[in-house]
Amino acid sequence: MGYRIIEGKGFLVQPKDINTEQHFWDAFGNSETEVSARYIVRLCQRKCAWLPFHRAEIEALYQEGGYRGFEFNWLVEPGLSFSIVHGNTRVGGGWIVLGEDGLYRVTDDFILRCYKSSPMPFPNDYISPPAT
């Protein structure tokens, strides 16, 4: 797909810049995929950077929320989506890359989609305008 793998703190948008307290509406065109993306961003927030992670790490975070069996939901591999108009179509995949070393890595497109959907509010966003 041509996405660039991002590792560390060298990318303009960092995990702390993304608000994981709200759903990533329309970031990936699928609600389940967007929920999975939030967990991945939360894990990277704990690491304070876009660092590679093992499946066991994301599963442990998922279990903290009382769930079991984390699914990437088309973030890694494409899946089939059905619509009455178009029938089955392949969607997704490539936003998270599984390396030969068994570690998952995020891409620039993954980061930008999450940020565009749910940026962390800046402190100045809460400053009231001066009284007139």
C-alpha cells in the first residue's frame, strides 16, 4: 500500500497527541477496526512512543478492560465487507505491519487516521474569549 512504518519519537504526531477517550469515528470505515486502533494507540501511549509490540502486550491491555481475544479487525490483513449495492469487497489491511521478528509496527497512515479522527485537545482550546 506504500505506507511508511514509524518507530520511536521521530514522527510529528505522537501517541500522547491522540485522544483515546472517544471513538475514532470514520478513521477506518469500520467500528470494530476503530476500537482495535484505540487499544493500539493506548499501548503506544504507555510506551510514550510508536514502538513495536508483541501480540501478548496488546492482549494484556485488552484483558485489563475485561475482554479476551484481541482482534486486529482488518488493521493488519484485509477482510471482506458486504454492502447491498457492491456485494463483498476487500477492505483494510496494511495499517499495522507484522514483521518477520513477530513484532507489530504502526504506519504513518494509521497514525494520521487516528489523529484526524480524535486529536487530543490543546489547553488553549479551553480558554474562554475575553469579556467584552
